[in-house]
Amino acid sequence: MFFLFLHIYKMVFMKKTKTSLFSATLLLGLIASPIQAAPSSIDTARTETIDSLATRKEEMLRDSIVKYAQKHLGKPYRGGGKGPKVFDCSGFTRFVYQQFGHSLSASASVQHKEVEHLANEKIKKGDLLFFKGRNAHEKRVGHVGLVCDIDKETGSIKFIHAAFNGGVRYDFYPEGRYYKERFVCGGRVLSSKQGCPIDSTRQDTIKELIKEETTAEIESGSKESIDTTTVQTETIEKRDSVIIHTIEKGDNLYRLSKKYGTTVERIKETNGLKNNNLKIGNTLRIEYTKAEK
């Protein structure tokens, strides 16, 4: 490199010809070009790292939103209920998102107008699902739920919502005629353009709240407390089959468990049931494992 600069010096200051000046300029350009390109690759790597961190932060926030919503399973439905003891559908989604720094209206139809609309393949955990009301022929949005999980193989969406029958519970889309006929679209509160406005302090507060409620349930000996042994077992368990069963007259949990080779407890846990009561027309997601041969 030293000799190259020495050569350029001689061309410019000793020969001082147009040709030598042109050659020197060309050489300097060739030397400078890789130096200028280096910051570009560094900037690209930095941008990719920032994007990756933002994606991870959003995923953690979505998990926290769903986990917090699930803490209210079984709470009763009441028209106009905004929580924390009773809910209607939009009051429930509003209440959950409010704990994470997002403001939604107390109306399903207005919430539908407030959020980014999504095609089915774009829906993620923590997004909203909008449905028509009891009259499937109306255009107006009348119901809303929050996405808990999506089965990648079947496309089945498990969502939690405050239902007129059963209060805060799980249901599935597109299984079951009722919700399939009334589905409008998905909706996103956590828009990528908005980012994740919740700060780490707020996030820690929510995690502590969930932890405290879980601890209180375990200490009180509630049947709804979390069995860590069961959770760990289900994490490593291979579930070969899933059946969506529409409840018919004469069905009960014991009969269904025998029919599909599973247990009553597993059916109740999967569907967020607090008791053994079933309503004709509702759907149950029944997961079972086939014995290995």
C-alpha cells in the first residue's frame, strides 16, 4: 500500500501531466471504493439485528397477552360487562389489551374499524377475530374474540372470548357451523407500523400479576391451579390426532372420552371447561394420542 501511494505521488507531483493526473485519480478511486462499501454491509447487519430483536419482543408481548386473557377463563358473561369480574365480548378484548397499554372501544363493530384487517393466512396469536352477530345474514360485526393458538397443519384457530353461553371460554374457527357462517376477518392491534409501545417496566408488571394470580390459586388449593407436572408432560407428548366434535343430544364428557380414547380431564383442559355441562351445537376440540405399535 505504501509503494502504491508513493507511485501516485510521483505521477502527480513529479510528472504533472494530464495522463498522470487521470491515472492517479483512477487509482485513488479503486482504493477508496472498498473502503466506502464496508460501512454498507455493517449497516445491513445492524438493521437485521434490530429487526430480529423487534420481532422477538413482539412475540413475547403476544404470548403475555394470551396468557393474561386465559387467566379469566370461566368468568361469567354480562351484556356491557367490561371486567374484571364479568365481561361481554368486546369488553373482554378491550380489558385485556388495556392492561398492555392499548386502547380499544367497548364495541365489537367499532373495534373492527379501529384495527388493521387481516387475511386468514396473516393471522397470529394475540390478534382479534371478528364475527357477525346472531343473525348470520347481517353485515354488521357483532362479536369479537382473541386468538390463542393456530394449528399449522390444519389451519384451525383456537380463540378465547366472552360468549353469551358459557362466559369466557375457548372456541375454534373454522370448525363448527356457527362461527364459520359468521366469520368476517382477523384484526391486528399490534400493527408493525406502531411497533410495541409497551415498555419493559409495564411488561414486568403484567408478568408479576400473572405470577401472583397463579400462586394464589395454588395456595388456595383451587382445582383450576396449574399442575406443572401435567404441563411438562403435555409439552413432550406427541398428539397424533385432533377431532372437532359438534355436541349433539345425549353427549357427555365421559361418553366422548370413551369414544375418542382420551380422558375427561384432557377434554376439559383443552377446551377451558370449568364443569361437565355441555350445550348442544357447541364444538369441542378433542386431542388424543394413538398408541405406538
